[in-house]
Amino acid sequence: MSKIFFNEHQRKRIGSNPNVASVSDRAIQYTSEFKIRAVQENLNGKGPSQIFIENGFDLEIIGAKKAKSSLSRWRNTYNTYGEQGFLEERRGKGSTGRPSKKDLSAEKKLEKAEARIKYLEAELGIIKKARGAREAGEETVLAPHEKYTVINEVIRKYQLKNMTRYLCELTGVSRSGYYAWLLNSEKHAIREEEDYQDYLLLKSIYDASKGKIGYRGLYMALEELLVTPMNHKKILRLMRKFNLFAKVRRANPYKHIAKATQAHRTVPNHLNRAFDQDEPGKVFLTDITYLQYRNSHTAYLSCVKDVATREIIAYELSTSLKMRIVYRTLEKLEETLDGNLHPEAMIHSDQGVHYTNPAYQERVKKMGLLQSMSRRGNCLDNAPMESFFGHLKDDVDYQEAHNLFELKQMIDEYIEHYNTTRKQWNLKKMTPAQYRSHLIAA
């Protein structure tokens, strides 16, 4: 097999010659008429280069050695079989065909054994490189394109000759498939380079978020940067390819804030996880989380979230867990509503001691809100609120705050960002504030 590779432009130029039957990236098939004419002209004294040039071939493309070796091979066929040798298929029947597999010499057997060893060594290397470390004894199967890569690397690295068919048979892939893959190697290289450039862009956004972003967040971030947004499936493929994984939040170990008394009473779960609301101000969620900052100080954050728009519409930060924290949150909620209360307005919480307190329940009733509570020990009944707290703790470096004032600034900035600039996939890729306007307009 020739070591010359023809690119697409060269193949088109060679294929336009009427003396060529077909051309691939490494081989040219000439017409029988040209072979006969070339041999006769050579016997009359013309040299191989002159014959090829006069018949429209560019020796700078195909190589002078190729013209000489081709004509030498044709003369052998002509001397043995005459003109009929070019008009019949003689592959495997004469001296110009491939060698038979029967009665291989010891030297040929050794050559094949060495090729097999070199392939297996290269295969082991690509498994470690492409798939990472695997558990001992676990079988790893290479995809066809990975086998083609190994075959090509082995042939080029060790300068193996006439081993393509053997290596393809050894690995269980077709020779035509290998050559088709080789033909598209330039396209593969271009795609790999494009993937790498896209990865660098994704990596810059990924690093800026400290790894706390998934493919949906990357898609929405790229929408603002690119004229034509990158498809979310491509982003997911590149994340898997280059090992970009969003950091997963761990379960909150904080279970119990205070102990309820017998006077505290629960109410039914009127919401029943009906989180898909399309009317702003109809359903509110509320909960409390803790934030530990410098010198082991602890602060508590009480929030109210609008289920329809995902906005945080009222919140209170305090160093105390006394009832004042939830009272202040209700007062801020009332200020925000400014008398515009939905006739079916509801506020949902867990069964925490603050929300089962009779005084709190009385305040909720006076505001005209229907109170709803999650089932005991079931955090999924208040999932959107828990989700917000999880994102807040992921995105805010609250542990670095030196005092409550710094912590409050961080919380204020994040909630402003969450409501007005942080897009959400399930809000039609809008921010909560934009989605509220969208619902009102609709």
C-alpha cells in the first residue's frame, strides 16, 4: 500500500482523468485500455514518466515512483498473460495479486504474531487513555472507531506493510470500514478541534461557577454570549467527553430546629405538591434554613417563595430562632402584597415548631391565607423551597462572612441575582421576574 495520501482536491483532479477508473485516498485504479497502451508505448522506448505526463497525469501528485512501479507491474502481467490479462480479473490468480493464505512461511507467521502483539499493546494503551482506570477483571470493549484508531497508530508507528487486512480480521472490523474511517480522518480532526474550542468556552463558565452548574445552566449562560446558541445535547456530550460534572449537593444534616409542645397543631396538606401554578401570588412556600459563618457563628434565614414565578418575595435573616423570625417574614410578605391578595391564596410549610405555633397560625389566618403543611418527615412536599436553599448554599460563600452584616449583604445580593438575572430552565429559560411578567401578560 502506498504511503502517499491524496486529499479531496487531489482525488477530484486525478479522478477527472479519463484514464482513471477510480481513486481513493491511497490508491488509483487505471482503465484497462490505458494499461495496454502504456505497456506498448514503453516497449517502443518511452519512459514511464513521459507516458504518464503525456496522458494527463501530474507526477507531483501521484509521484514518479508510482508511475515506474505501476508500469513495471503491468509489463509483468503483459508478458505473462498478454492483453487478456488486463481485461480479466486476475486478483489472487497471478503474480500481481495478493499472496495466498495457504502455507505461510515461518517469517510471515512471525511478522503476523509481532503485529498482533503490537496491536494488543496499543489497544491496552487506548483503553487506559480513553476510558480511565477500570476495576480488575472488568471487560472493556472498544467501539469500531477506537479500533480503527489503534490499527492506524500501529501501522504508522511500526511501519507495518501489508498488515491492514490481518489487523482488521484480528479486531473484528471490516477493511472497507477502516478505509472509510481513514478517508474521513480529516473531518474527525476538524471536529475534534471544534469540540476542544467549545470545551474551552464551557470550561470558562464551569470554572466561574466553581463547578456548580449543569448542562442546562451552561445552555442559558451561552444564550447570552453566542448569537447562535449551542444545542443542549451537544453541551451534554461535551461535558461527558471532557469530564465536566456538576457538583451534587449533599443532604442537609440539619433536621430538628426546636421541639413542639402539645399546644402546637398541624394542618392538612392542602397543596399536595401542586407546584405547577400559573397564577402569581396564589401559592406561597416558606421554610427556615441555617447558615454557619466565621468563628462557628450561626444565622437563620426565613424565606417565602412564590410557586408560580419561583421568586423569593420575602425573607428575614436573624441570629435567633425565636418566633420573631417568622413574624417578621409574614410582615414583609404583607408589605410586598400591599393588599393585592389572591382570593385563594395559600401558604405552605413543613411541620416545624414555628409553623405549628398557635400564634403564628392566628397571624396567617388574619392575613387571609389558607395554611397548608407537608406530611411529617417528607421534605419533597416542600421541594421548591428546599431547592432554593440548596442553590443558595452552593452559590454563596457564606462561610467566609466575618459578621452578620457581611452575611446579610451576601444574601441580599444573591436573592436579587436569583430573582432578576438567574435564568431557570423550567421557566422557559427566563428569570423569575421575567416569568412573572410573562404570566401576567398571558
